[in-house]
Amino acid sequence: MAKEKFEEAMAKLEALVRKMEAGEMTLEESLKAFEEGVRLSRLCANRLDEAERRVELLVRESQQLTVQPFPEHGGKDES
């Protein structure tokens, strides 16, 4: 089975949350949805961790890793 993409997993997770918040699921359906939500949440967290490691490798300078945080609010200076 091909690796599930982050964006697809996130969309599925968001849809599950909306469905569960509607409150129209049986207990069994809710438990299954919760299990799937946990799986999707872990998958998304793993994909984000992988992306962070790749970014850190790309920022590596002179055999020394320099981790630079992303600017908040789209990188615009708020002054």
C-alpha cells in the first residue's frame, strides 16, 4: 500500500472530527472513528517529524546544525 500523504490524512482527520462533533454516531461508530483518528493523528505527527528532520538537514552549515525557527504570522515584520 502506498504511503498516505499528509494532506490526505489531515483532511480525513478533520472530516472525522466534524462527524464526531455532530453527535449523531453510535457508540461503536464513535469508537471506530476515534481509533481511526488516533491512527491519522500519529501518521500526521510522523510526517511532520520527517519534514522537520529534512529541513534541519537542509539548514546544516559547516558540519554544524543551525536550527532557525520559522517566523510567525507568515514572516511579516509586525513592527
